[in-house]
Amino acid sequence: MEAAPPATPQAAEQVDAERLGRLLGDPGLAWLVERARQRMARAQQLAGPVTLSHPDESQRRAAESLLGRAPRSAGRSLTVRLDAVDAILRRSGVSPDGLAAAVVALTGPVTLHAEARGREERAWEEAYAPLGTLDADLADWTERIRKDGLVRRLARTPEAAGPLVDAAVRALRSLPVVPPTSRATFAARHLSGAHALDEGTPLAALVLSGLRSLTGFPDGAGAEWRREAWASVGLLKDEVSSTVLLLNLRGSPFLDWMADAGEPAVLTLRCLTRHPLAPAVPTTGTVHVCENPAVLSAAADAFGPACPPMVCLQGQPSAAALTLLRGLSAQGVGLLYHGDFDWGGVRIATALRRSVPWRPWRYTAAHYRAAAATAAEAPDLTGPPTATPWDPDLAVALAERGIRVEEEAVLDDLLSDLETHVR
């Protein structure tokens, strides 16, 4: 059966409002009017039965008064045919154009669901529009959040989503921050105020999602993980929490003293940014960079003051580590990098590569295959695979062998390379 055409304002004006109020305006018939309105909103025909479960006595009396007879009942339910009501309204002259016009006269114009959905979707598209101004690096992220509903969950309505997306885009277009700064300072400078990116705000959640896509920062949870994720783009909780571990870099009284002793040193981001260091370029012109502190500690034990200069990331590159390594790279120092042979290690290497250039230090497919061939009871790889742009065959080899080889497992090889420089 085809849907009846929607009631027009002119049809509603022809309704006898006073008589309609007595006939169909009884509170006991409110459920009936609402059912008719719902069908109109869905563009359905106002015909056939509608049923009310567990009606009270006033609802039964109102239906009987409208129909001029007792309505059909089945058990405890009450059933009324809409086409019968339509006929009564037309025949009585109360609503010459029938039930649809009467519903509009009683409750106001009815918006079709399809039209409402169309308007809402257009409003959401308008709210998402600022995403189109982001760089290509974030194209996959913008497409994903349109589909996964993150913005809709955070904002609830397109009216709230528009300012949220606009603010997130302004923040992302200003990242990463060099030199690093506090999150509050960044928010005060680029957003609505110093607390705009506080933990728990919708804007912080959206920007955090985007910056992880920008840097490739791995999945995780917890306050420490979030702190490191923010720091990966130079946004810090403070200037002393971010540190970098190093060995035998010279260029200041403190660094020279530690290098003379052959002992590892820790520098804070505050030290690196407020009192910029100019580490002396090593005679080799290179600095060895590792992922795990055990490597740097073993090198200090083995070679002491004679060990070539080293920097340790201790996992994801901290803002302090990136600041130091960028400074070294700007002076022409070559960075040689080694990390764990697993998907997490590859992501760390990729994140570092986005910020500073480096060359592999025993960190290629050939080195992985050689290490995997002699690894005893190595754990299986976990997590999603990822690309290895410095050596595409490494990702292939990792997927084929499917085992982890941590830095500690190849420590002798790494120390052997360092010993060559010592000699």
C-alpha cells in the first residue's frame, strides 16, 4: 500500500480545532495520536490497526467515545484501526482531509525521518569539513575517524562536533612542536586556553588519536603511556619528566666529567632546552643509538671512557632524546641505530626515523636472519606487522620467521662493533 501524501499546513487550517479537541484531544488518546504521527514521520500509510498493551480505563473509555463503540480487545490490549479514525474525522467534517491533517493540527508539523537524517548527515559533514585541511600524513586517520564514530561519541551532536574538530585540526596542524613545550603552554597559544588539552576532555582524546597516527606511536593505555604519546610530538607534562640516557658525549663540564669516568649520564629536557648543549662531534663522526639500557650499561662496563659515544632511547623516543639527537644530527653527526627485532621495536625505529635520519646498526634483514638462526627458545612475535622503510626485506623476514630477537640476545655482536671503534 502506498504512503499517503503528507498533510499540508492548508489542510490543517481546515480542521475544526474546537471539535477536534473534544474528539481526538482526549489525554486517553495521546498514544493513538503519537502512533499516527510516527507512521507519518516514516512516510507510512495511516491505515490498519495500532495496538496498546495494558491500557488503563481512561484509555479504553476515550477509544470507545471516539469510535462510538467498544474497540476490539485481545486479552489486556486495546486495538484501534487508523483508517476507521480517518473515516470518522472526514465524515464528521472535523477534519475534511482526514487523520493526517488532524495530527498536524494537534501536534504541529511532522518531519519525515529521511529528511531529518539527511539534514543531520549534512550537518555532520559540515562539522568534519576542517579535516580536509590536514596534511596527507593524516589522510588515513581522517578517513578512519569519519567511519569509527570517535567524533560522534565525543561530541554527540554535529553542533558540538564542529568546534571540537576545528580545534583538533588547529592543534594537529601545529604539531610536532620544536623545541618541546608544556601541553598547557601549547594549549594557551593555539587553543581556547591552558586547560584545553587537560586529561579527560574530548579535545584531548581527539588530538591524542590524531598525533598517534602522525608519529606512529604504538597502542597502549594508562597515564604513563599517554604522557609518552604526547611527548612524541613535543608536548610535555613538565620539563623534568622527559630524560635521555647517554654515554661518553662531551661538550660541557658535566658531560666531560661523566665521560672521563666512563659512566652513563642522564639529561632532562629542561637542561637541553634551557641550557642548550653543544656536544662535541665525536672523532668518528658517529653516535651509536640503542633501544635498551642493558646495551649501554654493558658498553660502559666493557669499555668505560674508551667506549664510542652512545645514546639510549629506553623505549619510545622521549622529547629529551629527540631534542638531543636532532641537535647532534644538525651538527653533522651520523646516527647508527639498533633496536629489538620485533614489531614494537620496528615501530620505535620508525618513530625515530620520522624525526632524525639514521643508518642501521646491525638492524637489517640479514642481521635478523643470522640472529634468529642461532636464537634458542625465542618468543613469538606479537602485535600487528608494520613496514621497515630502511630495509623493506626486514619486515618480510620478521613475518617469515615469526620470532623476537631482543637486543640483549645480540649483545656480543654489538659490543664487538663498539670494540672495533675502541681499537
